[in-house]
Amino acid sequence: MKLVTAIIQPHRLDTVREALTALGINGMTVTEVRGYGRQKGHTEIYRGAEYTISFTPKLKVEVALGDDRVDEVIGAITQAARTGKIGDGKIFVVDLAAALRVRTGETGDDAL
Amino acid sequence: MIDAAISAADTAWILTATALVLLMTLPALALFYGGLVQAKNILSVLAQCFAVACVCSVLWFAFGYSLAFSGDGAWLGDAGAFLLQNLTRDGVHSGTQLPESVFVMFQMTFAVITPALIVGAYVERIRFAAVLLISGLWMLIVYAPVVHWVWGGGWLAQMGVMDFAGGIVVHVTAGVSALVIAWMLAPRQEFPHGIRPPHAPWMVMVGASLLWVGWFGFNGGSALTAGGDAGMAILATHLAAATATIVWMAIEWIKFGKPSLVGAVTGTIAGLATITPAAGVAGPLGAVVLGAAASCLCYFAVWMVKKVISVDDALDVLGVHGVGGALGTLALPFIVMIGIGGGKLNHAPLEQFGVQAIGVVAVALFSALATWIITKLADMLVGLRVDAEHETQGLDFASHGETGYHTNR
């Protein structure tokens, strides 16, 4: 099992969700996060004074899935999240040691 | 003072205006300031404005009203109305057709908002006890005497100074004192480069809108009668606010390519502060001219305080209120002189300007000195600043044990 973590532009969430739903992925966790990469931050101006916003708001989408589905899911997220501009985000994949459904106690692939 | 007759119309209007002016502090000013600070300090600002309103109300009843409006001394009122001891149900305030109780209450709302304006200077770093002590002392030692000088028959009134609703009395006193306290308190830790932007610009807009409406009571009520003076004052007030808003937006649009909401409503308040002393003499066209001048000058003043003298007057009390109030006070003779005012001056325009200038300068100097002493005293008695750790944590939890926003719960 793998855990796919995608950091995306907030306004791409609906597109990403639709793309994953179309692939039959049945769940995800979304968190509001702040951070920076090559995009760096931006500045805002209030009453003539500049304020530096170092950390840009992003969404973190986490999806747990079986090893065989990783490539198509990464492909779908990449396509759905991309605008072509700097700041589109990143995708990370890590091995998932275990999974368990709290209600039934099912484990492994059955819990996903 | 039970010889004159009470006018029901005047009384009804001033009762209404009283409610409008209290609305300017609770919640208008609190929201205006609250939206400008960081999320971790929102409740502390609301608590400061709320508590200042209560402390200054009780002190106005006990001593303030008497020091401002009792007796005919040149420098200070007397103790004749301490604890409002001689206030009767059918007493009439001299020179008006208002019950004394209504006049006391109307003026109390001014004594509440003026110290509350200063809150903007010291947010995000001051001890709550220092807020209460400084505000209470300041209302009695700075505000009440200046009210007596200008509106209570004191030396500036005798010279013929013109301050319709408080350009000198409210905005110059609060603006200058704000700068002194901000300077003595030293800047916030992150000043100037790491300061965080306003956490809720929408709240700033709601506060400014309520202030705008409340200002109709502030300026219109200062006519102390329900006639054409009040009507013209409200018309002038509205036009000045609208014009100043447009001009501030235009400045930002030209300079930065985008007109911001926070900037627009800052312009509104600058325009309102500027028309305040002149609302009795400026006609509609005079108000538009004053409103435009207000945003040009206050925009520059805000920049000056931050960048040139580098004092952390956090929410620009001097730049917006102090400078606006002084501008309106000094400009009003010229508004009449060039024929765009509807009211009459006490003196010829240039002579009137001299009197206005003496009023602004004398009150500014007195406010600065007295505020310095009060703040020193507060520093010795309770301390001015919260610990650095508490400043980082935010005053909501550090000073009040509460949190403004419980999200994701």
C-alpha cells in the first residue's frame, strides 16, 4: 500500500476530487496548509505599507491506495491540478505499513 | 437652571444621537480596530474598547462632567457637579432646550469614544491594567479640561475657537496622545518588517460602516438642536466621507494598481475626522473639498509616522484621526473665505485661522505632555508591556484566557 500526498492550489481541489472519483478512489483527506517552494510568498499592501506573506495557502490531499493504482492516481492528480504556472504544488508517495478500518476492524487492502 | 423650556424635538434628536455615538465605540470602533490586528489579539482589542467605555462612563459621572462643564473658570470646571449631585429631572442645560440629563449623557458618549480611539496606538503589546489606568486618568486629566477650554466656556472658547463636534477636542487630543503612548511603549517585536497584515479586512469594513452611521449622531447631534444646523452637518459629514473614500482608493489604485478595501475605509474615517470640526460651517461643496484634502494629507501622514519617524502607532491613530481633526480645524476659515461654506465664523477668516492654530497647537502640546506623565505613572504602577512571550502568544489568551477563533473543532 502507498500513501499519496499532493500539495495543490486550493482552487484545483474540485477538479482533483472529480478526477479521483472517476478512477473509483473512494476517499481522501484534505487539510488546509501553508508553505512555500519555488513560488516563494507574495506581498500585500495595507494603508501603503507592504506586508510579506512568506507562506502561501495550499491544500494537502492525502489518498491511501493499493500499490497497483499508484501510477494512474498520480497521473490523474497531476493532470487535474496543473495550471502550468509556478506554484502548482508537488506530489509525494510513501510506503504505507498498515491500514485499519475503525468500524469493522478490517485491515490492509480491505480497509482502503 | 429650570427657567428655560425643554424642546421635545431637540430632546428626541439628541437622545437618538446619543445612541448613535455610543454605537461608534460599541461595537463600531472595536470592530474597526479588531479586524486590523492579528487573529490572536482580536479579543484583547474588543475587550479594551469595551472596558474603556465602561470605566470612562463611570468616571464621567463621578468627576469628568463636572470638570468639563461646571463653573466658568478659564482652565478647568469645578467640583459643583461631582457625582452629578445636583442633577434634577426637569433641569435644562443652559444655552440649549435640552434636559440636563440628556446633555450629560450625550457628552458622556464623547468621553467614551475619545480614549477608545487611542486603543489603536498600543494594541498587541500593552498590559490590560495599563489600558484601564491610562484611559481613566487620560479622560480626567486631558479630555475633560480640553472640553472645558473649547466647549465649556474656557479660554479657547473665550478666544472664539470653532470646533463643531470635536476636531480639536476629540481627534487632536486622541491622535497626539496616541503617538506619545506608542512611542513610550516601544514598537511591537516584529515592527517594522515582520508585522502581520490585518486578520479580517471585512471586519474593518463593518466597523467603518457603523462608525460612518454613528458619525451622523456625532456631528449632527453636536448642533444640540433638531434644525437646519443638524441637517446640514449630516449632509456635510456624509459627503466628506464619500469623497475621502474615493480619493484614498484612487491614490492606491494609481500607486499600487489595486484599490484595497482597507485603504478605502481608512479614507472614510479620515474624511469623517476632518469634517468633524467643520461640520457646522462647511456647506456641501466645502465638505467635498475637505474630504478630498483629508485623504491626500492623511495618506501622507500615515506613511510619515511609519517610515520617517518610525513610531509603531499600530493602527494609525495620529495619521488618520489626529491629522484629519487638525486639518478640518485649520481649514474651516478658508472654506468660508472662498465661499463654499454655509456657516459664519466668529472672526474674520485670517484672524479665525490664527485662533484655530492656537487651539490646535496648545491642545496638542498639552495632550502630549499630560499623556507622557500619565503613561510614566502607569508604567511605575502596573507596567506598560506584556512579557515578550505573551506578546508572541497573543493577548487573547495571555491577558484574557480566551481564544477568538476555535476552528476545526
